[in-house]
Amino acid sequence: MSALREHHEPLPQTFERPVPPTTQAAEGLLRRRFTVADVEAMVAAGIMDPKERVELIGGELVPMSAKGIRHERLKTFVMMQLARKLPEPLAFTPETTFRLSEDTFVEPDFVVYENPAALEGLDGPSSLLAIEVGDSSLAYDRGRKALIYAAFGVRELWVIDAVRLETRVFLEPMPLGYRRVADFRTEATLTPIAVPGLAITLSDYS
């Protein structure tokens, strides 16, 4: 992969009622802050459908965009490329619940990691690559979601445009974003820094 371009009524005092953690909405009202464990408990109790497509960002449940046919077709291509070309013992998982902290999980299209056993306990720094295929979600994936990945130490992120078949690569995570960002055209060969044996070219997609 070529060199990247830089972008830069009060209670008695004898009793204390526990106050649940909250987040604050745009209108200034407090909201109950959920944890990953809270969400998992709600799914187990039948309060939430396990197939409901949401992410937990800083304690707030955020609905995910609907998946269109262009997204699904390109995702299938990328999955086949990973299955064929990813060197052993490296592994990847599609659409996994990627737990970044106690109050944040995201659902990347793919996450690549050291080996199958590493999936348990997988976090940002231990992942090798996260891939997002963006159609209706492209601006979000390149913007706020990329900031989330960076804040939690995901070392490399690819956001693939499902329409133009171009890829934005994010490297060197920092608390407020990635230090290095570059765009690659369809014909470019994409190779993750941590996985030099993997090469994907979107021009092979049809």
C-alpha cells in the first residue's frame, strides 16, 4: 500500500439513594447510561430483540443504518477475500459485538485479530484491523465512528465506500482521532500494516 497522505422532596441524611449513571441529551435532559452488561441482560430477558441492530456509544443506544443491497454485495466480496487470503493463524469475524469499554460496543462489518482464541477479550488495541463498508452510513463511519475507533486504540480502520469502491484508511490512533488518513482508489492494493500477507484489491469486485 502506498505511503499515506496526512489529514489532519430530599431524603434523610442517614440514607443515600444510589444515583444511576446518566448521559445528557442534546436538549439538556439526563438519560440513563447503559453498560454493555445492561444491554446483554436486556437481550437475555427478552426486553430487546437479539437481532436489533444497535450500537452502544458512551452509554447511549444508537440505531444502525439499514443495510442496502450494495452494502451486502460488497461485504460478501470482502468476506470471501478475507477467507481466502488471511494468513493463519489470524482470524476475522463479521458483524461481531466489538466491546471497546464497559459502556461502548460497536458492530464493524469485520474485525481481524491474532487467532480464534483471541476473540474472547478482544479490545481495541488487540485488534489488527476493523473494516466498515459504508453506503447510507458512509459519512458516519468516516466521521464519528472513526473517532470512536481511534479513542479506543483500534490500530487500523478501513472505511470502504460501497458506491465508489474507494477506501479511506485510518492509522495511528490518538484520543481525538487518527494521526494518518488516506484515500485509495478502486485499483489500489490494500494491505494492513499489521497483516502484510493480506492484499485486497477492490477492482477485482464485480
